[in-house]
Amino acid sequence: MSNKKPKLFTHGCYIGTTGFNNHTRDFFRELSKNYEIKVRNFTVGKHWKGLEDEPFNKEEYLTPSDKILLEQQTYFNNEHELNDFPIYQKYSNNFDHDLNIVLAEVNHHYFYQNYEGPKIGYTVWETTRYPDYFLNKLKEYDQLWVPSEWQKQCNIEQGIPEDKIKIIPEAVDAKTFYPNPEANLPEYDDGRFKFIHFGRWDYRKSTKEIIESFLEEFGVDEPVDLILSIDNNFAKDKLETTENRLKNYNLEDPRLKIKHFPSREDYIQYLQKGHVFLSCARAEGWNLPLIEAMACGTPSIYSNCSAQLQFAKGKGLPVKVTGKKPAIMGEYSTFSQSDMTGEFYTPDYEDLKRVMRDAYKNYNKHKKQALKESKEIRDKFTWKKAAELASVEIDELYNNLPKNIIEISFDEGPKVEIRGCRKNKYFIEFIDSSTNQVIHSDTISNNMWTKCSKKYYVPWIIKINEKIVHKFDLTDKDVKLSFESNSVGDTLAWAPQMLEFQKKHNCKVTVSTFHNEWFKNLEAYKNINFIQPNIPFEAYAHYRIGWFKTDGKWDSGFRNPNQPNTIPLIQAATDILGLPYKEINKGVDFTPGKRPIKGKYICIGPRATAGLKEWPYSNWRVLANKLHKKGYKIVNLSYEGFTGTNIINKQKLNWEKTFNYLYHSDLFIGLGSGLSWVNWALNKRTVMINNFIPFGYEFTNKLIKIENNSVCNNCWVNKDYIFDPGDWNWCPKNKGTKDQHICQKSITVDQVYNKVLSLLNE
């Protein structure tokens, strides 16, 4: 990529009067002198009246250049989802950007959104660690900006690569904050010495400890006051006002001069005319009031720790710290500290008293030094220099972006994903190599993906921008097959096909079924890896085996190549796996036990999972009596149980016992249900009373099927009918009439009895 200036899309809290608002606004304004910039703003000002094209015109600090920069306003809709509204549209600034900068507080919504193109995260934090979930999100960014060497080292220790972290210090407005002997605040003309403390009432800022130290160090007879602007409307102590807090902590004293939200003009003059600026925080992400006070040439006290050392080290009046402790919210925390991780520092408040006394006693010396340091601060920490440092990193990042990564996967269909920062277009084609037909095509750009909707086996060729980039080949690859049905018949019908699939492709097959124990110890399945359903397994390709519907309609052509009810049950698996349809039986893991009943016996399975599959219960009982007279004991194996004269009811048997009863029986008479498939797997003869599915749609080996084609029959395989498993009375033609389920009811006892006798007499 040739060197060029990228166009920037910046995201932050541009509108408002907080320190973060000023940081965002001043930095982006300066950066706009070097780059074409558009701004997405999150916050609103005191004059906000709702979404409109020019919503911030009454904000005193808004300039004509701000109207050009502001391009979008973020808002929450009724579902609490973030949306963006175009603003200041007549100041057209809507261009295609090359790079994103997110400047916001830790864990802000903006950090968690998707951005087109490379992205830089710029944030300020007060403890030694980010919350873990936020740290993981930051690791997705191409570059991370922090204001101090201290924060950089904390980030490195937490696992962010050092080469990703760049120090872009905050700054001070030298045109606003400078030594001004003409500053005029009449209340200062009382001859008393003024310490000034600005910052919300906050545990992290040691507000209570600062006040306590002041009152303990200076006697009531000394002409010393402490100016306090420490209102906090969001504190969780529910004390509401600064006066209430001072009373609650027994800190009321006439030397404490409370200022409620002074105007910006008064704030500036307090800093310029106050004798000593007083702070002693447990940690600071930058400490804007401190650098502003130092820029005004006011001797300043601060704790000798954290990010403020980026500008204050070697200057001012530092207070010792004695170590670190886990960061806590404290008894007067704010809403912004709902999640504290990492550590705070522990200021030495006895040393704070010493430093305050020294500042008072040797004020002239410290004032002279502070005026000298003021010039150094104002020269070095400017927004212009911050923007110059940022520009170097922006250009370096943009002109040395790594190549995009193309990821191709076959988890339920082929997918192509492009990850990376380079803005390119990619024309993707998914081609069936057996026909050379383009099944799906799409054009995407970086950080997008496209996927073909066909989830069954296709020998894919994938082209990108008309060049072949991948030929689908399962040889020696891991392939996962997931059986989506826990039905007995489905599992037994489909299981042998995994062996055919493995043999055809010479691949490594991992299978999840709901009945793994039936197969995993069989010699035939020795090369299959069985896992439980829903267990993650990384594979080159993944196929789900089942009958699939979407919104109650057959999902034909996407998951199933053919409508499942119109083909044999086994073919549902062979279709999905790209195999020729063939009935295969590899058996189940079963060792025959002792014969459970002496003498001749026949097993029956009268119960099924739907009304249309069942044969009238009265018929079963008559049939049982007739066969009993022929010397056969009749054993019910339906799990739900079935009773009647001359019927041995073996309900709720485990599978091992069920297998054993079937294995030793003279015959099994069942329905189109799981027990019939179990009997097939055991290679036993099955008499199936089934008039709703044609012969061949179940298994065929050793199957004797009882039908009556003179009545309505075989509705199951009609392409226009969709079976509803939740409707016991489902009958597509005759539901609710006397002919409901006539297909099964029309089969007579004698019809079954005579067929059974002929088989038993063979």
C-alpha cells in the first residue's frame, strides 16, 4: 500500500463539559487539521431537546468547525439498541473512511461494536488492570492508545502485546490555563491562605482523607482555608449533598469553603489565584485538574503514583505512597466504579500533612518553581503535539496493515470469511465440482463472511475473484457427523452409513448419537470416534443427519437434498452424506443372555409415537388370544406397557433385556416404529403392520409387511403432506371422520394371524 493519509471515522463523547468530553473534543479538533475526519457522538449537552438535524447549536463551546465534524448522533431505541442518527447534514462530511478511532471510557458501548476497517482504541483507566471482558475486547483492536507510560506497563502485564500499545498523552489548553496575576475573585482578598481541591467526592480520589488531613494539620487559629468543589450527584451513599457528607463524617468546619459546580470561568480563576492545588488520589488515569493547576503556575500536591506522573514527575509537591491494595469501590463510590479490578495505591496521609505544611510554610519558593514548571507543561503537553504523536501512529498503522486472512470452513455448508483491516472486495463462488455449477455467489469485503445454504455433502470448489482457492477434499481430514434425532429407528437406520462415508473418503469420522453405547464397542465401528451430542469438536467438515423443517415446512434443498418423507428412511442419511442409497445392517452391541421364557413365544410392540402408526388395541388383544391357543406366549415389549388376557407385559425394560427378548423370540410383530428397527438390527424376522408407508421406505431385509391397498393408504410419502408429530390424530385426508386412520384400522386380525401362522409353519 502506498503511503497516504487515511480518512478517519472517530467515535466518542464529543458533546458535554466533563473532562472526557473536553479531551475528546480538543483532540479530534486538532487531529482534523491533519486528516479528513467525521465524528460519531454519544453524549448530549444541557440544551438537548431530542433528535434533530442541528441538536447542539446552543452549546456555548460549539464552533463552526464542530458542525462540519459532527456526522452522527448515537441514541437508544425503545428496545435499548444503539442506533445512529445523521446530524448537521448541510455540512456534508459523509465519506468512506479508512480507519476508526474509538475514544471513550473503559467498557463504553462503542468499544463493543463492529467497525469497517482497522480500529484504534483510546482509553484512560485508573487501576492496574482492566476488567477481563473489556481486556479481551481490546485485544481485537489493531492498536491501543493510552495517555501514560504507567498505563502502558499495566496493559503489558495484563497480556496486551507491547507493540500494539502507543502512548498518546492528554494535554492542557495553554490558552485557557496559564499564570494570570490579574485573576479576580474577591473572596480571595481576605488575607487567608487558600488550598483548593477540585474533583468529585470519591474514594479513589481520597476526598475524605484529604479533608481529614487538612483539619488535623492546621489549627483553627491559622489563617488557612480549603476551597472544596466536590459535589457528586452519583455517589451511592445517598447523602445527596456535600454538606450532608461532611456532617455524616464529622468534618464540618468553617475553614472548609464549599463551591457548588462553579462556572468554567470561576474554575479557571480559582486555579489561577489559589495558593496551592491539593490532591492525593489512590490512582489517576490522568488527573486533568492537576495538569490544569500546574499549567496555571499554582504549586500542586499529588500522590506520587499512576498516570499523573506522565506530566507531574519531578515537578510540584509529590506525596509518598506506601504500597498497593486491591481496588475497591469504597464507602462512597460512584456509578462509574461498579466494577473494580486491579489495584489502587496507598498514599501516606501523614506525608500529605507534611507536604501541605511545607507548601504553606515555604509558599514563595514553591510558587517560583511552579511558574517555571508551568511553562514546561504548557510547551510539552499540547493538543497539537498529542495530534502529531497520534498522526505518526495512524500513518504507520495504515500504511503497514497486515494482509487480510481468508478463512474457509465447512461446518454445515461452505463458508468464506475475510478477516483483516485492508479494505478490499472479494467475489466468492461456491461451485459443485461434479456438475461445475455455481451454487451460490456473493461479493463481500473485509471482516465479512458469506455462506452457501446447502448443508449436505457437495464436492465443493471455492473461487475468490475467479481464482480457485480451495478444493474440498476429506482425505485424512476430521469430519463430524451429528445425529439430530434420538429416535431408535432413525439411529439404527443411519449408523451404518457413517462407515460407508468413512470408507469412501478415507477420512477420520467423529459421530454423536443419542445411543453411542449400541455401536462404539462393535468391531465394525472400531475406527469411529463417538462423542456425546452437543459436545464441541473441531473438524474440517460437519454434517447434521436428520429430517429438517423450517417454520413447519420441509427444509428440502438446504439440509435435505430430497423431501425426507418421500424417500426411504435410510436414504435421508445417504442423501446428506452424498452416498448411494443402500440398506446396510451392522448390528448392535449385544451379547445374548439366557433365554428369558421357556417354550415358544412371540414378541409384540403395540405402541407407537403417533396415532396413524398404531393398530387398534382390541385387535392386538384378539390376535394375542388366537396365537396363544396355538401354543405361543405373547410378550409385550412396548416401553409404555400393554396389558390383556394372555399378554405378558414387559414394560420399561432396559435395552439389553429388550434385545434379549427379541433375540430368543420366534417372531416379532410390530409397527412402523423403533422396536421393528431393533429387530432388524438383530437380523430377525419382522412382521410389520404398516399401511401408511409403502414397502421399501422402511427396511426390507426379513420384513413381512401387512398392508391393505383397497383403502386410503401410504399418505406418509405424499410430497404435499407434512406430518405433525405434536398432533396424535394427524390424518391428512380423514381427520375427525369415521375413516380417520382407516389405513391401519382396515387391516384385520385374521389378515395378520394367517400371515403369522404361515411364517411360523415354514
